[in-house]
Amino acid sequence: MCGIALIISGIRIDLSSILVDATSPPPKSHQRLEFSVDDLKAALRRRGPDSLGSKKLLLHSNNPTSIDDRQIISVIEDSSSSLNGKAELLFIGATLQLRGLYPIFQPFLDSSRNILVYNGEIFDGIHVGSHGNDGEVLMHTLAQCCSCKSHNGCEEKGRSSVVDVLSSIKGPWALIYWQDSSKTLWFGRDALGRRSLLVHWPTEDDARFLLSSVSPPSSLEQNLDPEVENGISKLNFWEELPCGVYSLSMDVSELDRCFVGELRKHEWTNAMLMELIKWERIFVEPTTENCGFSNCETHLGEHNIHSACSDIISESGPIPASVPCSMSVQRVLNALRKSVMQRSSLHTIFQAVICGRRQEEIAPVAVLFSGGLDSMILAALLNECLDPSYEIDLLNVSFDGQFAPDRISAKAGLKELRGIAPLRRWKLVEIDSDLSNLTSETKHVMSLINPANTYMDLNIGIALWLAASGDGWVYEGVTSSNDVDQQRVKYISKSRIILVGSGADEQCAGYGRHRTKYKHGSWVGLDEEMKLDMQRIWKRNLGRDDRCCSDNGKEARFPFLDEDVIRTLLDIPLWEIANLDQPSGTGDKKILREVAKMLGLYEAATLPKRAIQFGSRIARESNRKNFGSNRAANQASAGSVVIHKQNSS
């Protein structure tokens, strides 16, 4: 996980192609962001503790004798330079390095004066060797791209465009890239929005253009006084940058010799990505002919499944509606296993992190763990993918000690995991907290969830932030299966990678609103609601979750949001994904419950959905603190109430 940022000043930017009403004068933000470059660097450094760097790009224009002779001259200086230019671009990069034989430092700068700050992982699409660093490989690949000004396809035969390269990446990413040959700035985030990137569009109050992985805490006071009448709040300084690839082409105005930038958003050039964005399922409604296969027969066993339909299991593409559900379950399991394997592979750089520690004491990959269906599947698959010599930390947060529902299910889940993998050293890290003692921490998390600003976002953010810290308690002793015979000792997880179950509920009908839509709109209504969830997950969930987890110097990875996993689930008939005529704990996320059974997790396969804010009981404590009781909070619709400024003090 890395932290990246860009501050542009001295350039008049045309937003007409991005903002609907950009033909009118730039809007007033109603908020003035007060922060220094050092504030921004400090926030980014929490995400990338291994290194921090910056580069300043100064743009000058020559004095042409004709319009055709106009040129932009770029000069790269250290950020501490006092050299003044007519326009300035400041690139900042903080690195949490998880790949590469040697330490790397951002921003990346090559001999052609291209600059890159990168936050992401390349799991496929571009080859990265076992000793390579994906940021360095991406920088080299982008340097080979054409510098065509048309942006409608490369005019130079045999060369890819920047959009082509970014469209080919499988994995989460956000980046900012200066292509010096074309004097063009490229920026964006992956098609699913799995990495945070905030934007401040220029306004009358603040003409700067800013991009950042996170909002600096010092700007918080300006962001917590919204107008709540009629549910309308003031325009926030920061916005979540919509997923996609953007370019900002630099030029010099003929009239006043000022720098101008044309901003454009580009279409993905990868057909699979376009399909994932559209999120369209072929088989939505069951018919008389195929509804007989709605019950999965996982008792057939993996061997019989492979011998009967190995070609169906291994091939990609829509699964015929006549194929038994057990075949679909096996394909989902295979896709998830591959996804977890890609996200738990340890690279050479990790050896530098564990130097001086015994291997049996190392837990390189942790799981955000409630003991529920999704986290149990991830833990079981991680056990299959990770070398047996390593420990696995299971991070569980509670605001009600041993009585929170998630703590109870986590302990039950630990017992079941030990049953299927008795040789693995599992550590349930119990992270206990009291909301009344988190005054300064709450204010800090408010800055992390920004621009989100509801109590629901705050509750989820605090729970994620505490869980990702790994700062809790574990039981140690002679007996590994009975806490009574063990001693509870302080423990801080050193895992730099955390597997998170985001995306499972959206894709497999795990939310209560899915059941409501199904009752009122049948299969079509359910499909439309799930599609809506997937198309807005970048804005409602992933940016917030990324910022809260990574603030601890950890990288959150989302196996359920792997491109191939999403494609596999879309290829399966909807009635095999879920059957909401059945009760909670059975019909919702039906296909994942069958996956759990294939992994030997029979108890986890029956657990109902429980969101982290309720399972950890932070929602209950928050309601009591801010509203006096759960009933009062419900009457005020706390989940959508905007945070008031006085709660930051």
C-alpha cells in the first residue's frame, strides 16, 4: 500500500468534458482546505512507512515568433527548490514496499523525465517477475507508450497507448503519471475503485487541482459543518475520483500566455473490463426446464465433479443453465483459490522485513475476521495457499468484550478452522476497544473517511481502522484449543497484508435490501439491485475502507473483487447464486455457503449475514453516545445522519 498525491498550481483547467455544469464559472467550494505540504506528507507516510519522496515539475513557455513555435519547457527540481515557474506540479509518493529485490523510492523518474507515483498491485496483465517491483515494471512499460495527442488510439504502429497499458492491469491500482514527451498528465484508478484517490477540482475559492490518497487531518475542521436541512450538505472539498483513466494535456493560451489544461476521461480498451463495469448477467430468471437444478449437490465430491464435467469447470464463459449447481460451486472455489494465492504470494522484499525473526513467529498475511461466512472462506483458502511454516493472524474487533456477536462467532470459527487445519498455527487477535475512550482516534478516523460523513461510515471506519492495527490480545499456553488453559497476552500483528471480504455481499445477495427487492421485484429486481451495488461500491465502500486500513501501514486486499472471480460469478445463473425464498443463513449467498461446505466449513456455511458495525457492537455504543439509545438513533435514521461539527471536539 502506498500514498500518492499531486498539487497543481498555475494552470487554468478546462473541466467542461468532466463536469456537467462546467460551462459556468467554477463553483465555490464553501470550504477552504487549510493544510501544508508537510501535513499531506505526514498523512501519506502513515500509508507508506518505508520511504517518502517528492518531485517538483516546473513548466515554462518560450517566447515564440509564431503560434506554431510555441513550446512548453519542463524542469524537474526537488520539492525544496525555490526556483519559480509559471506552472508547478508537485508529486508526492510514500511507499509500503511488498515486492522487489531492492528498496524503491517514489516518485519514479526515468531518463526521459517521465514521473510516476503508483499505489497498487499487478497480479496479472503485465508480467512482473518474482524479484521485480510492479511500480518499476509499470514505469518501464509506460515509457514505451506512444505520445499521440489524439488520445483516440495510437498513431504510431506497434506501440501501445497509456490507456491500453492501464486497461491491461489485473489488480487494484491508483496512479499519477507525467508523460513528458506529450506534456500530458495521466491519472486514475482501477475500474472497480479498489484503491483510494481523492480529487479537488479547481474552484473560485481554491484554483489548485489536487489529487491525494487521503485527506490530511488538519483539514478536518473545514469539513465537519455541513448543512443538514433537507438532507443537503455543503459541497465537500474532496471528492472520490470516479473510476477510470483521465488525461490533462498542457498548452499555452494564445491570448494571455497562461498555461491551460484540457481534461478528458478515456474509455477502457479492455473488453473484459467493459463487461465487468456493465455487470450484466445472462441467466437471471429460472425457467421450468432449469429450475430443477437450483439445489446444489456438493456431496458428489470434488473427484466426481472433475471426472463428470472437468471441461465445464476449467473453461470460462457463461455456464449453461442445464449444468448442475455443483459444477458452478467448483468454478467459484477455483477462482477464489487462485485469487487468494495471488494475494498471499510472498516476494523477495519480505525477507528484509522478517530479518532477525524466527520463521515460525511470522504471520505475513492476516484476515479481517468475524468468524462469518466470508472471512471463514478466506481463512481456509489462505491456509491452503500459504506455506505451512507461517502463522495466520485472525484480526477481530469488539466493543463489547467477549460478548459481541463477532467475538463469539470468531471463537467458534477458530475452533472449526483448527478442525480442518490442525497443523496450522492460528492466532485469534482480540482487539478490544471502548468508544468513550477514542476521542482523538475518532477525530483521526473522521479525516480518513472524508469525504464520507455519516455515522454509519464513521462506525465502520473506526472498526476497520482498529482491526487493521492488529493491536490486541492473544491466548498462549500449552493447550491450543481451550482458552481456559491459556494466558491472555498482549500482541501486535506484524502482517502487512490483510485479506478483507468486501464484495461478497454485493455479488451474492447478502444484504437485507436484496431480499426486499426480490420480494417486490422478483429475480429482475434482485439483479438490478445487485448491479447497482457493484457499480457504486467504489464510492460507498472501497475508498473509505482502503483509507482506514492503510493508515496503519497495512495493505487491504479484496479476493472477492478479483476480476476473474467477478467474471465467474456473473457467468453463473442468478438462482444458483442465491435463493431468497429460503431463510437467512440458507438462501442468501447460497453459492458461497456451498463453497464453504466444500472447504469443510459446515458450521460457517449456516451463519447469517452480520455487518461489522453490528457484529462488533460499535453501532450500539455509537447510538448510545450520540443519541442516548438505539431507539432514538433509529428514529433519527442514524445510518444516514451527517456528522455534526461538535462531535469532532
